[in-house]
Amino acid sequence: MEQIGYTPQPQNLDAVFAALADPTRRAILSRLASGQASVNELAEPFEMSQPAVSKHLKVLERAGLVERDIDRQRRPARLKAEPMAAAVRWLEEFQRFWTSSFDELDGLLEELKDAERQNQK
């Protein structure tokens, strides 16, 4: 069904936001921002098993945020930040809304201050 008046969103936007909703996955992405890492390396700071970290990596892979290579015995993961750009663009639409709302609020506060100054004279 076509939604009238709505901007079409990239297909994986829901998957990106779902992947980013979990603090462990966000921490994994932050770690991968500094370079590729194996599951063992990613599991070190967490109190969870390697299979649990692998499950998080699979969610990140499905969202297109992580890519895994085969390097002999290990499968290092690396960050793919491009899908986050779609999420940022979507959020920027709301930034324009909030900026406009804050500008209106600033104007109203200035009017109230001016009125208060007039009443004090």
C-alpha cells in the first residue's frame, strides 16, 4: 500500500534502528570504529559468551552495519557505516523540526521578557 505524503525510506532503515537499539551492539560498533576485530576480541569487555557476541554480530550483519571476512582461522568483523547515513538523514528531518520549534520558543521567551520589562517600568 502506498503512503501518500510520506517520504519513502530505505528498506533496511528498520533493521538499522533495531540493531542500534541494543547497547551491546552499539558498543560493538564503537569498538569496530577503531578497526576490525575477531569475535574473541569483541567478547573481551562483555560478560557474555562468544556465541552471544556472534548473535549480536549477525543482527549487525543483517542490518548491513558489519561485514565479516575470512582470514585463515578467524573471521574478523569490520564496520560498514554507510547504512547509518540513511538513519542520520532520517533523523535530520526531525532536527529541522526541533530547531524550528526551539526558535519559536526563543521568540516567545523574548516577548515575555520584553513584556515583563515593560510592566516593571
